[in-house]
Amino acid sequence: MTMIMAEPAARQEVDPAPAPVDEDVLVRQARHGDLEAYDELVRRYQERIYATVYHMTSNHEDANDLAQESFIKAFEALKTFKGGSSFYTWLYRIAVNKTINFLKQRKNRVHLSLNDLDFNAEHDPDLVALISDKTPRRDAGLAELQEKLNTALLKLSEPHRLVVVLHDVQGLSHDEIAKIMNCNIGTVRSRLFYARQQLQGYLSDYLKTA
Amino acid sequence: MNESQENFEALRQLLALKRHEVPPHGYFNDFSGQVIARIRAGGASPEAASRERLFDQVPWLLRILQIIEGKPVFVGSFATALCVLLLGGVVYSEYSEGSAGEPMTHMAQMINMAAPLAAASPMLPTATPAGAGLTTNFNPNLQPVASLFGEQSALAQPVSISIPGN
């Protein structure tokens, strides 16, 4: 009796959380219309997809709509997903294409609707050092810096902005970006270099060494 | 080069600020639920879905819209030129109608041009062989004719046209 009672408790200690379901299995189930499986896929990637769209648009409401529509379109197009790339890359491509199409239509109607900075921003050692040591405008608050940064990003063309967002903000590799953007790595590198140069020019006041 | 690299490093540090931009607290709690609800309800909003479907079927329409939105000055000047052309055409046509002389001269010319055909046709009214040119004989006695709409003022005037034979 004691053994029977003890066994589940011991198992709980060893294996407290259920093993995550393999992505391929979830994709297969979702393809057959299993919305619970797709819900799990959405939960896995919602933050990254939202973040990418948000950093491209600098507008929370637009990012919300586009991220949701990207997931909906992906679900509708799951039958065409052949598995040549990972689901993650394929989903990213849908979101990126949707966002770029949206931005082309929205051109000249830019409206910033920025998210708040989290508490950690004030304590980020890189940012603290950048603001207190290197920036001539030491009185520039984080909010002002955030707005300047977003405005500068919006001046870049969509492909250049996308490369910067995916690499410097989201930390994706050149190879992953090349797959998402359907171009070669050399193109990614050259776009990244050009975009950084452009940003450097736009943000020169905040990047000059003291 | 080193300076450039250093500046890029500073830029990367600055770009790290973007990572701290987060949506409202609890935003992602309901995100997947909203997506699933929209899928159950039939996908994207009807307007967005129909617009997207239209652009998928007619991709050149999207390109035209992009050009229009991207080059408003060009499109505006093109539209202005088109309007000027249209107005010019209207003014020119009115001017040419007004300055071309009497309307009867035009009609006479047209009838003269049609004379050979008229002579060849047995169905046309009697032609006066001796007539040189065109004569239009108006009957001074105007006869009221019952109009289809019952208007008493409608008058009909028989006209006899003499066309010289060959």
C-alpha cells in the first residue's frame, strides 16, 4: 500500500512537467484540423512572431492584427506546408511577407504606438553604460531614446529594417535570416552592413563617443 | 574600420533597447485563444480576407495601388494632364462646330456626297433631272400630328428633297 501511494509522488518529483510534444507531430495534427495542437504551436511562437512584426511596424495595434492574421493564414495554408523548411521558418516567412505588404500599403501613414519598456531596461548594463558614459546627451531619457530609435528604424527600407530586427534585436543567425527572406547569406550581410551604416547616421547624436 | 566596428557595437547596444519593449502585461495570455476563436469564426476579418483574396487574384492591382501611393506627384500630374486633355477636346469640338458655318451647308454637303447612291436606289423619292444641286421645299402649312405623348404642340413638316439625277 505504501509502495503504491509512494510511486506517483516519486514519479512527480522525477518528471514534474509533461514532455513537450514534438513540433512535427503538432504540425501533422494541426494539418488535420486539430485546433488544440495548433493552439500549442501558436503559444510556442506567439512572442517571437509578435516581436518581429512589432519591431517592423513600431505600432502595437498593427502588430497585434498582423501577428494574429499571420497565424490564421498559416493555419489555412498548412496543407501547402511540405516540410522543406522548419515550421518556424515557414511561419516567420508568412509573417514577414504579410508585414512587408502591409507596410507598403501603409507607406506615408506612419503612426508610432510603442510598447512600454520593461523594468529591466533601466538596469540593462549595456544601456546604462551607453547613456551615462558615451552619449553626449546624458539627459536623454530612455523613452526619448526609444522614440528616436524607432523613428530611425522606420526610415530604413523594409528589407534593411527586417535584417536589423532579426539579427540585432532578435538574435537570429545570418543563415536563418537568409532562409526567412529567401535570399543568400551574402545579401543578408550586405543589407545588415548598409542598414547599420544608415542607422549610425540617423542616430549619430546618441552614438558619438564623449 | 575599428572606429566603425566600435560604432556598430554602440549601435548594437542601443538596438538592445528594443528587446525591452514589451506589450501590456498579460497580453499573451489570451493571444492564442483569440487566434483560435478567429479560426473557428472563419478566419481573418471579412474585409481583410476579401482584400487579400483580391490582391492574390489580381496582383497587378496591388502594384498599381503601390505606385499610386508611392508617387502621388506623378499620379496627380498625370490626372491633371488627362483632365486638361479632356477639357481641350470638349472645347475644340464646340469651337469646330460653332465656326464651321451654317448647319445647312453641312447637311447639303452630306447630301451631295450621298447623291450618287441615292440615284442608284429605286426606293428614293422622285429625282428632278433638271435640278442642279439641292432643293429643300418646306411646306408652310404646318400640320399638327398627334404625338405619342399627347402633346398638341408637336408639329410635323413634310420635306421633299429633289436630288438631281446622273
